[in-house]
Amino acid sequence: MKIVALIPARYASTRLPAKLIQDLGGKSVIQRTYLSTLATQIFDEVWVVTDHEIIQKQIEELNGHVFYSKTNHESGSDRIAEALEKIEAEIVVNVQGDEPFQDSKSLSDLVDVFEDSSIQVATLMTHISEDEAHNPNFVKVVTDDKGDALYFSRSPIPYNRDKLKDLDYWKHIGIYAYRREILLDFTKMGKGKLEGIEMLEQLRMLENGIKIRMVKTNHQPIAIDTAEDLARARSLLDLNH
């Protein structure tokens, strides 16, 4: 079973312009993401899928694999699906390009669930507090007894009507693993109604009857979206060196 990590790396960004090429301890954010993904030793291949020559050059400086995406895409899923025209893989893991500190155990646990041939898609979730559950920037998920997602929402779910104590809330972490065929099928589906309301791409899968296995993790990734996030990542890197 060939397992490949694909890192979508769009140059344009809103809150922190050109965030993926910002310096992070002597290497760029995208270089750090590529190297930390490679260092997990989980994948047969790691590729960066980009639309910009600067990112391409930075990865080639590391002797890394780059797929140059020539098409405008609405999402990272669409971008990596284009790369599958060239890249052979049975299991595809979509690693976020702006998360430079990848966790080996989380990724290993994510990939391991595909030993069950019935699983088509898997992603991560981590436990959060009730206060955090009310943050609309944190996507919450509820699951069935098998661990498959029932729903994702920006609202706190489940709704705690009776004010129960110690109610579990789970935050979705947006690293996905797919079987090749289901990723290609997914990107051909039209946007769903719930997806349009919540602005959550993963709801398109649920609306089309695709089960998503949720994998628990304690890892809280740092996603770099703002200058403050970048400063925090730099501080963390300094602490670990």
C-alpha cells in the first residue's frame, strides 16, 4: 500500500501575505512543513503541490518533490487531486502547508486505520474545553459509536441542554487521509447545501454519504495564518533548539 503525503501550497494568502515563504528559523514555513512531514518516516513519498515559482524553488533547494499546479483551485483538496494525474498513491494524506510542526504519532495513527478496507476517508480530532467549543473558528465534530463523523459545525455540538458537567467536545484538525479514488470522486462533486451554510468542505462528503473515520489525537498543531501565529512558531522553534 503506497502512502503519499501531498502538501497543497498556494502562494496567495489574506491575513499574512505570502505566509508560506516567511522565515521560520532560517528556513521558510513551507520548507519546515515539508521537512517535518518527511521526518515522520511514515510516507513513501512527500510532495509539495504549488502554484508559484518561489515555493517550487524553495522545495527543490531541499531536493524535494514538487508538482507545479497550473490551475486555479477553490481548495487544497482540488489542488492535490490535480497532482494525482502524475503521482501514484493508494493512500493520500493532505498535510496543511501552513502547519510546520507535524506530529509523527498523529499521522501514523491516521494512516493505520486504512488497514480496515472499509474505511475511505479519515481525519483527526482533539479534545477541547466548553469555552473553546464556543469559538466559531474551531470546527467541532460529533461521531457515532464506531468513530465515524455524524456532523461538523462551527457551533458547539452537542448542544448541552441540561448543563451536564464534563461533556466532551471535539475539535476537528484538518489533516485528511483518503483512498485515491474517493479523493478524485470528492473533488468532482458539487458543493453541498450544508457545506455552503457552514463553509466547511468536509460536509460535502457527509452530504454524499461518504463516511469519515475520526482519529483521536492530543497534538494541537500550530497553523500560521497571522503575524502573531508566525511569532509564536518562531518562539516554539527557539525553545526546541
